[in-house]
Amino acid sequence: MCAAHAQPRYTPIKYAYSFEAFGACAGLQFALETPFGYGRNSFFDIQVGLGGYRKAASGSFARQSYSLGSALTYCRLLNQRRKSCDPRPEYHRWEYYFETGLAGTFFSDQYKLPEFSSQPVSTAAQALAGFRIQHVGSKSIQIIKLRFSPFLAPGFPLWAGVAYGVGFW
């Protein structure tokens, strides 16, 4: 009977917002995300954000530009799950996840590195891999993401990034 009232999964989040640097975007990004498809030890997460980056306008200076980033990731729990009758016991305060997925970025074509094109907007697909750390508080969840994001197109640089967010249930 006690197991029926135990926490069926780690802390579910309804929505979160985050600030990200070079994770799923070409620069800095403000993103909104919502997890879905919760399982016992995993969930999917969809993220959409608006970002800014510096693009080369000529060889000597750079201009600010904007990008629209999105990501779909799968998060798998790494720390051990314990059974308890308390739906939010103290030892569930830290949750560690392995995160992997795909991201897409829309940005001005002048940022494109391999060749110059006259298209006003370019898209780039990225693979994502990293760690997601969640600290569960009494009213919110602090989220830290460490991500490695290689582009899936030749000629673009590899980058790693970090994000800090706050989630609510």
C-alpha cells in the first residue's frame, strides 16, 4: 500500500524558463521549456527560445543579430531512485539526468561560415548531449544544463554551453 503512494518518478515540471549560453543556440538565448512523456526514470523535453549572437559583417567588426532556437531532448535519470511513502523526501532534492537530443536554430544567413548565400534566413541542425542537474526546492526547481552541441552540417564549429533555469510544478 505504501508503494502506491510513493513518488512514481522524480519531480515533474510543468514549465521552466532558462538563460543559455552556447547550448542549443549560436550565442545567448532566453528559452521556455516544458517536459512531457514522463516515465519512471525519464522524460522528454521541448524547448523554444529567442537568442542573440554576434555575426561578422566584415573582416574588422561584428554586429548583433537574433536567432530562434528549439530543441527536443530525452532526459534519463542517473541517480538511484528510492522508494518511500513521502511523495517528496529530502534525498530527492538533487536529481541528475543524462540529456540527449536534437536542436534546430534559425538565424540570419550572414552568420553561415562555409559560404555566403543570399538567403535571408538559414537553419542549422545540431545534436545535443549533456547533463541536467535539478535542485528541488520547496516552491521551484533550479536547473543547470551542461551541453555539447555539434552541428550536423559541415563547416560549422563545435561548441559547448551552459544553461541556468527555474522550473515550476
